[in-house]
Amino acid sequence: MSSFQCSSQSNLKYINYNKHYEHTFPLDPSAHTELVSSVGWTTADELYSCSDDHAILKWSLLTNETSQLAKLPAEVYATDIHWFPKVVGGGKGKKGESDVFVLTSTDGKFHLISRLGRVEKSVEAHKGAVLSGRWSYDGTAMATAGEDGQVRIWSRSGMLRSTIVQQGTPVYSLAWGPDSDQILYTSGRQLIVKPLQANAKPIQWKGHEGVILKVDWNAVNNLILSGGEDCRYKVWDSYGRLLFTSQVHDYPITSVSWAPDGELFAVGSFNTLRLCDKTGWSYALEKPNTGSVFNIAWSSDGTQIAGACGNGHVIFGHVIERRLEWKNYEATVTDRKSIQVRNVMDDAREKLDFRDRIIKTSLAFGHLVVATTSQCYVYSTKNWNTPMIFDLKEGTVTLIVQTEKHFALVDSSGIQVYSYEGRMQASPKVPGLRPDVLNVQTLSISNDAVAIRDKKDEKGSAGSWYEELEGLGLTDPPPHATTQQCITLLNPDTRKQLEQPATAIDMATTLEMDMTIDQSRWESLQHTLIGRFLRVVHLFDATSGKPLGDGKPFVHKLEVAEVALDQCGPAPERRLAIVDKNRDLYLAQVRAVGGARKVIKLGTMVHSMSWNDETNMLAALQDTKLVVYYFPNAVYVDKDILPKTLMEKDATEFGKNPQIVNFLGNHVIIRRADGSLVSTGVSPYPSMLHSYVSNSRWDDAVRLCRFVKDEALWACLAAMAAYAKDLNTAEVAYAAIDEVDKVQYILHIKEIPSKEARNAEMALFCGSPQDAEGILLQSGLVFRAIQMNINLYNWDRALELAVKHKTHVDTVLAFRQKYLEKFGRNEKSKRFLQYAEGVEVDWQKIEAKIEMEQQKEREKAATTRR
């Protein structure tokens, strides 16, 4: 939970709105005397404000001083200010300061003003008042909304690029989309998302019953926030689907604003300031005597807000009472520089004091990690007296993600992986990565791997891709090119296969002319292919920071929404769970050996997921059910028994839009839509089974299953035993769940003389013919590898192996001939016809050779046993 510490400042009085608030500010005669219209932070300790008294004031929270920066002309009344976005990964020593801000005003102009108060440029922008001005997240453009119903896009230097909206009603508020390629704006009671691409259709929906006054769109969670004269605030997804609507307030909602990390938002109304979770429910409500709160701004570290108030005050709030829970420990941020830790088992309490303001905290895996403005503190739950402390070199920490052996810190310079002893282990590098948009859904860490959903590629790789198109002269559609040819040209993966781009273009003359592409279709294809970069997940070694495998990222077929690495087991068996745009859940191999990563679908309509902290069980909220996958790896072993390894529970009791907070031990912690936490239990036996199997205690595992007499447990054991190639246990477990055909196949495998061949057959049993072939070839069992491909009807591969190893070419030809005769078909493969001319097929010789191979294998196995 969280709440506010609030104070309001004016030249008349100081008001303490929270009993926990301990900081006071001196009276300042230079503060505002009229309504305050807008506020904006330049650093986490410095705020600028504008008022109807025409003054621009600078507030320093470090020195508790207020000074007048500039005085606007008498005819100029400010309506909005917005600081130019900080450069991500800026130079060392910079605290993320902005150097210029845009100020919009009632005289129809916007003004670019430096932090020293100098007006760099004034531009005639609209007829009537300019009601809002916002820089894009990447800083490449600025948008203004006017009383004249227009929305205009400007360059960084203030040059007009385009007018994208012209309507008959004023545009009171606007916000950029996370990728800076869309604009959200208001139109009376309507919300409209307008893409910047030419001819792209806008998304429009009715948002409120009254005029919409304020909107905001967060870059991290991609959610939209709106407030209006109907006295409600609402949360939407980027497609216009309603996620939350508030109760009716006493007065219109005059301001809404997302925290930078997208976890919280603030709402302002008349004498009202509310702090809410991203799902909509309220953390805290303050009733300051300030009049309407016309504008709310968050500091860059997400710990403080400032509000522009109708009575001439600037109200400051600090987020406190942030509570973290892990097992029997509870940590609460009680003040700006204090945390209280409580052990609920014995009610032992520890107070932790810090030199600087607390920015981010995380409690998991027996450690509390606290990031302040300048240092990082690492506490062990076993000893709260001697933390490990190290300095933070650059930027504000925006995210902390923990695992058993280490944790990841994300700041403006990127991602760093530290051990709990404070030693930096790795710093994974992704060119052009925007660390500010990473969250727990897009960054995951395990003991040996780091997974990053790469959102920057929309403007990074996609941008370089577009530059490449320009170099090839492909920014416009080629003459007479078809849609499919254009897709080939636009896609970097397929374009590289062409000797020259013109090759595909010339082919168009042989096709129907009515299939040729036009400009709008070409631009639509370009936009669609930009989306392909959202499918990229980069995988790194957590101890070295080097890319895993061949260095290529994992590319999913659809946009990736969420990633999560499992936390237990050996590194070669690490798994990555993915939820894509369609809310489908997939399981992927992290370390692919000798080929592409295997990706298999686990479920559909997945709204939230979490790995267990002690075993590789996976919990997911699927449609209206809570599903726990006791052994997700079963999907790589035997898809047929996967449904038997699940626990399903009705999730309607958790209400609408519940979210899994964590999965600790035998408890799944779920947050309901109203903010309350609910714990639901999971059987302890699957966890015990995982423990037995990981220690190769197969007899104990069988005894446990016989004691519990649960089909799900037997199914898990069957999959685990098959995965570990323990034939005896697999036979018992499959028999217990009545899988007769698989028991018979396992009995057949047990009769095979050599261990290598048995392992290969088990790999085949698990659906991995490539692994099976690799095992056989590595063991010198070439004939078995050939025979396996014959049995699988992989004729070309069987012939390839026979020719390569100069053995059993006639065997392959003979079985191929027999296969074709059975179906009454003639040989058409040129390769088989070529070898058939020079090789005699004699079944007696072939059978003798096969018998000789089998005898060799038996003798080799007998020698190995001795």
C-alpha cells in the first residue's frame, strides 16, 4: 500500500496535510498570488510553476528556496508547461536534467524557454488559446492542442511539420503514444488515438458522459488515463477497452497523471488529491484546501508529485507507506529516508535509516534491496545491521528485479547485474535500448540468464531498417510490384536472400496487373513490419553479460507482451515463458543446442503469470480459471499428458481483472481489482516431487505418488522420468495413469542392448528426432540413425547419412522401394534414381547386414557393461 505526505506552499501559509509529514518549508513572499495553471519537474529536487500572476517560479526542495525565474507579459497566461525529455543514457555526472521546456499560452503561441528563464523562441501556433503542449517520448517532436480544435506536430526547433487534426470543438488535452507514433487527444466526450502514419485509421470511442478534460498515456504499461466533467476517472488499454471506471466524485476531474514507471497514477479534483494503482483502485485520498488541482506532475524518480492549485498554492506530495511482503517479512517505507521491517512470526521490528531519499525497494529471496538517490543498500533477512552498500554512478534507479543469487538494477545507463555482495557481475548491452520503458513484464532474470523484451526496436532497429530502405530507394512502392513481392522486399530476413532488389520487381510484369500495390497499402505494410521488432527477446548470460547461444535473439511470431524465466534447475534446462499480444502462453528453450529454440504453446487467454520461487511450477490466470502447471516441461516430453499435470481452480472468486503478485512455496498471491490481496493454496506434494526428482530419489518419488494417489502427481512423475530417461520409473508412472501404449513402448526400449540407443529412443519418445539422431551418431551407431530416419519416413536424411558414412545405401533404397510399391507409386526423386542405377538391391544381403549390425551393437553393449 502507499499514501501521500503532502504540503502546500504559498506566500500566506504552510499547511501540513499528513500527520507523518516531518519536513517544513519557509514562507516565501515570491510565491504565486493567483491561480497556478501548470507545474513541471526538471530534476527530482527542482520544480517550475506557472500562474495567472504571469510569474514563472523555480522551487528547490534541496535548499527550500523559491525564486522567480521570469515574468510573462501581461497579456500572456500560461496553460501548460512540459520539459524536454531527458536523454536516455546521457553523460556521466548528469542527473538527468532538462535544459528547455515548452510553455503554451492563451495568446495562441507556444514558447520555448531555457531553464535560466530565457525565451528561446515564440511561435504562433493556434487561433485562440493553446491548451496543451507535449514533447514526444523520444524528443524528436512536439504536439500542441488548441482551442481552435487543431492538433499540430512541430519539430524540436519549433518548425511546423503537420496539422493532423481539425475539428469543431476545443482539444483540451493530448498525450503521445509510447512509441511516439500516435497521438491521443480529446474531442468533447470522445477519446481519439490518431496514428501519425498517412492514411492510417484512427481509433475513436466514447470515453465519458461529460467533456473530457485531461488524458495521459504511459510509455511503460501502455495504458491510457482520462478524467472529465462527469466526475469520473477511467483507465483504458491502447485499443479503447475499458479496464476501470471510478465512482462519481463530488467535482469534475481536472487532472490525471501517470507515475513514470506506470505502477501508480494521481488524480486531482476540487480540494481532492488521490493516489491510485495502475489497475484503478485507490491507495490514498487527501483533501487539501487548495481549490481545484489543475495540473499534476511526477518527479522523474516517481517518489514525488506536485500539483498546480486554484488558490495559488503549489502542493507537494511524497509517496510513503509503500509496503513489500516476502514470506514472513514485511518492509514498509515509513518516511522519505526510513524503512521499517517486521517479522510477522515473532513481531520483531527493525528500523532502517538512510542518508538520502529512497527511490526503489525490492524484497525477495531473503534479501531487501534499497536504492536511494546515490547509493544501493543490500540487506540480508538474517542480519539487518550490516548492509552491503555501494555507490550508484549514474541516473535514477527505475527497476529492481531479484533472483536467488543476484539482482538486476535498471537506471538511465542500462541494466547491471549485481551479486548480493555488491559486486557487479554483468551489464547486458542491447544497442539503442530504452531502459526507461522496462518493467517486470519485459525484464526477467534467473540465476544464469537475463531476458529482455526489446521495445526500443520500434525506433532503433526499425529506424535503421527504414534508413536501409532509403538507401535502396524503397521508401515508395516499386512500379508494378505485387503485395507479396513488397513484403519480401520490406522484410530484412527475406530481402537478404535476393541478389538484387530489382530481381523481385522485374518479376511483377509476369503477374496480373490488378494485384499491384498502391501507396497506402505500401505504407501499411511498412507499419506492420515495424511491429515485427516487438517480437524480439534478447537472452544474456547473467554472470558475463554475453548473449546466449549463437548471439541471435529469440524472435516470436507475434508481439511479445510479457516474459518470465523459471528460477530453478540447471542452466541447460532453463525455460522462458512468453505471453504474446493474443494473450497466448508459450514455453521456449533458453539455450538451443544445434538448432532453433523449441517454442510450444501452453495455454490461451492468459492475463497474468508467475513462476514459483522454489520449483519450476508455473501459475497462470487463464480466462476464468487459475491454472497451475505442476511440470510445464511435460510439453517437451509428452503433450498428451500435459492436461493431466495441471491444477485448475475457478478464478471468479477473485473478481474482475485479478493479477498474480507472486507464487511463493505453496501459495499463489493474487491482487483483486479492488486492491485486496488473496492467497490461495496449492498442494504441497508436487513441490516435494520436484525435490525428490532433482536429487534423483526415484524410489521416494514413487512412494510419494502411491501414498497420495493423485493422477496429476503420477502424470508429473511420468513426464519427469521420461525427461530424465529413467525407464523403470517411467514404466511404473505411465502404468498408473493407464497409458498402456506408452508402457509397451518403454518395455520395447528396455530390451535395446546399448544405453546410447535407449537414450536415443527416449529422445524420440519425447518428440526430439534431431536429439535422438545426434546421440546415435555421437555413439557411432550409424545404422540405428539411418534406420530411425527410415522408420520416420525421412528418406532424404536417411540417404544422406548412408552416403556420407558409405554404408547401407542399398538398405535405404530397398526400404524406399518397398514403401513406394506398397502405395503403387513410382520413384520421382532424382537423387534416389541416381543411386538406384549403380546400387543392387538384394534383400538377403541387406537382412544379413542388419543382423550383423545388431550383433555388433549387442557385443559392444556387453563389453561396456564389463
